[in-house]
Amino acid sequence: MARHPLSKRQRLLLRWGVLSLLAAALLFVAFTFRQPVDVTTPNPDGSIEGLTSVLSREVATGTVPFRFEDARRTAGIDFIHFPARRQSVLPEDMGSGLAWGDYDDDGDPDLFLVNFRGSILSDDTDQGTGRSALYRNEGDGTFTDVTAAAGFEHATFGLAASWGDYDSDGDLDLYLTNYGPNLLYRNEGDATFTDVTAMAEVGDDRFSAGSAWSDYDNDGDMDLYVSTYVNFVYDDRDRQRATRQYGAETPYTLNPSSYSAATNLLYRNDGDGTFTDVAAGTPVANPTGRSLGAVWFDFDLDGWLDLYVANDVSDNGVYRNQGDGTFVDIGASSLAADYRGAMGLAVGDYEKDGDLDLFVTHWIAQENAFFENMHTENWKDDHGKRRLFFMDAADRIGLGQISLKNVGWATGFADLDNDGHLDLWVVNGNTLEFEDDNSHLKPQLMQLFWQDPGKGFFEVGRQASSALATPFVGRGGAHADYDGDGRVDIAVIVHGGQPLLLHNVSVTDRHWITLRLRQSGGNTRALGARVLVRSGPLEQMAQVGTGGSYLSQSPTDLHFGLKDHASIDEVTIYWPDGTVEQRADIKPDRVVLLTHSATYAADK
């Protein structure tokens, strides 16, 4: 009798049934042979006695499949983040991010590192070492600091940076969010930038966090979503007040719950160098959320970019693009609203079922979430329409319990060993101070998760790199193949220290392909385009990046590991204007430029 493969739905139900039985058995053993404990109350480090140590998976069996070395010194990056003494106030501890982007269009990703010029409570700031920095990629594994020559003269209380071609002239412009007025820099095409914030009308002066470019209305120009955190107002009397979180004393001025949520901004590009905020009075204003970042991705595959917003100590926002310039809040029905303290976001088709899944990092004692997209399954509502929802599979695939001791920030999916399956990296760093020295935060270990197909994810960070054997206070981070060798590297912001440049030095003969999409007529980086790559039985899908991580940005290039496949059967590109293109002439082990002449309806 022929066997029919189980559907995703059937496999999910089977796995959850097995997991439930296993969890019940483990809890029975724990409570039978140990003294009773209160499993609802985590320890200060996030662990739960008798439970987390049993259900977490830290090390995979066998050889670690990838290796990384910290190449910061040899690369010539001498950046120092936040040179001042911290003062136990919320904006300072949020940290800063970084952004990879090829601003000079020479084929190599350049690196912008965001800085916090000093304490917001002191005028004693170091305008030199506290300045954000632009490092030009020289194409030989080294970088040159071109900050001054490029025209980045502002030393700010910087949080996030994002590259986007807002004026559709073919080169990347830069948006910088701050504790204070945000800034938009126009790329002049001659390696210099001009501050055009006032002209563009995008200089919101509140406590902004992440930003994400997109063409949400498919009209051919870049729109911008800005996450605004809380209405922070400093009062010196608040420094004497304290709150408690999981048994640890936390200053009032460090607790986001002490302050009301701020509304977010959706800047619609008007096509004339200016923007209009169209978020007010709509769901995407996210009025009850303390937003740290957002990611645009087409989670229902209808050709319109949807929006997911990471909120701290409030429900996350899930907004479906209606295709007419409006959004509907589907947080409750999607099962992905997530009430925990969310920081970082990563999007990828981990299971290779043709839709995009979502990973969310959280605060200590709140396990990270992996929202598996159920769109490709035949789940119907009471009216016979396809349901759009997610299911948290973090525990099932090894990403849940292991995160409880950490505060997770930047994150990203990337095929780190070119085996054709997405791996995952997570930057951690505490928000709790040392009891005897409140000038420093408690460090934590960064995590690298290797995906063993069919078995889930396994943490191998300390085995993969000696640079990750020592804990640090991490915040922003993003990945890129900065030296063009076909192996994905990772850059990380260390709060109050020097960054990590994790160079992938894995020894492998596996094949790969990097696709660089460009189009004329607007949306020059083809944000939102979806690409399918088929090489033998290996089929992969990815979408051109539109946000994610934490206060950071990876390049828009799409990298695919091909394992041992020395040829590519077919590449299918779903361009943002609705055009579908198939290519059968693409060879592996190189960066390939794919161009398209976009067309956009006049009435959009």
C-alpha cells in the first residue's frame, strides 16, 4: 500500500501530541522525585527549577558545521560605542544598531555603526568617539573610516540606521533614528551625503527606535515605517524610586512600564522628496505598543507587504495590507500578537513550505518565539475562507526553553554553512545592572543555532568561535557576506565597547548563489520581491529584506546555500509590480545581478 506523506497540519498535530506527552512525563518525574517547586516563578536569571534544564537543548552531536573568527582588528574597525558612563536611564540602555548597505554601489556592502554620544543626563559628552561612523568596504577584507568625508557631522543619541533609496536615483540614502530628532541623509552619488530632514519632513523628535523601508502601496517609491518607543520624560526624583522584576530590583527610570506608549509613524513617500505621515488614526499607529522595531513581509503571499511590529511589555502588532493603502489589525486571529517583551525580529522560510515564518526575541524569563506560518495549509474559517494564522513552535524545534536565561536583541536567519537550510543567530545582553556597580550591565553569551533538518535547532556558539566564549552586553547586529567569499558573516554592536565582526571561516566545498535584484522605474532595490531557487530536490524561497533584526539592517542581497548541487535548475522572481520571471541560465558560486524594468499603475 502506498504511503501518503503527512501534511504540515498533520505533522504539526502529531508533533504537538508527542511533545505534550513528553512534557507531561518530564513534569511527572520532576515533581515525583524532587521537592515541589513553584514553576510559575522564574529565578532572577530566567531559569525555572526542574524544568528549563530538562527541556533545553544546548549542543548538537557531531562536528560543529561552521567556524567564525573576530576580524574587527584586521578589518580596521576601531569604533567604540557609548563612551560615557551610564546613568541608569532607559534611553541609554536600549543600545544602538548597525546597517549594511552598498552606498557607493561598488558591489561590496559598507557598514554604518550607530553611536550614542554620551549620557543624556550630562553635557560632558565626547563628540569624537561618540560619533556614528561609516566604514567603506575596500573589497579586500578591510574597511576605511569615511565618516567625516561623507558628511556625517552630527553626534547624536543614535539608536537605529536603515538604508533605502527614497528618491529612486539608484543609490542608497540613510535614515537615522535617535533619542531626539531623527535624520534623513540623501546620497549625492559622489560619496557624500546631505541632511535633507527638514525638506523631507521626517524629523520626528521623540524616542524613536527601529525603522523599516518598504513600498507598501506598490506605487514604486520607498515608504518608511518608524517605531517609537515610549513617552520618556526624565525626572530626577524618579532615580530614587525602584521597581522589581523577577526578584531583581530595577530602577524606575529603566522600566518601560513606567512610561506610556508612543504612537508609530508610517511615512508615505509623496514622490517629490517629501513624506506624509498616514499612520494617525489607523491600526499601524500601534497606539498601545511600546515599539522597538518592525518587519515588512508578505505573510499571505498576495503581493502586498504586511507589517509585524515588535512591542515591549505590550501585545505585538500584526497588520494585514488590504491593497488599497489601508491595513487591518489581525493580531488576535493570527495568534501572533505575543504579549511578551519583544525586541528582535527575523523572517525566513525555515521549513521550505513556501511561506515566511517569524522569529521573535524576548526579555529574560520569557522564551523566544518561533511563529510558524500556516498560510500554505488548508485551514479554513467558518465561511470557508483560508485562515491566516501562526503557531508558536519554539519549544518543538529547540528555540524556546534555551532562551529563558537571556535577554534577546538582534537576530537573523542565514544559511551559515551553505547546506541549503537556514540557521539562526541571536545577540543577547542583560538590562539588569551589577548590584555593586550600577555603571555596568550584566553580560550574556551570544548564540548561534545550527539547523539539523528534521530535528530542529542546536546552539553551537561557543564551539563555533572562541570570540563567543566570553559574554558581553550585545544589542544591534546584522549579517552580510562582506568579503564576497560565499560565506555569511555577522557584525554585532557591543554596548559600551567595541563591536564584533564575526568572519565566517568555515572550511567547506559547498556551493552557493547570491542574487542581487535591481529594477528601474522606482523601488530600485526591489524591496518585497520574492525569489524561488530550485537545484535538484533542494527548493528555497526568500524575500528581499524589508526590516527586522534589532535597530539594524542586513543587505537586500539574497544568499542561498546549495549544499553539493553544482548547478541551478531554475530561479523564479516575483517582482513587486506583479511580473513573474523564470531564469534557467544562472550558475552557482557567484554574485548574480538580476535587473527588471518595473511598471506601476498610474492610479496607484
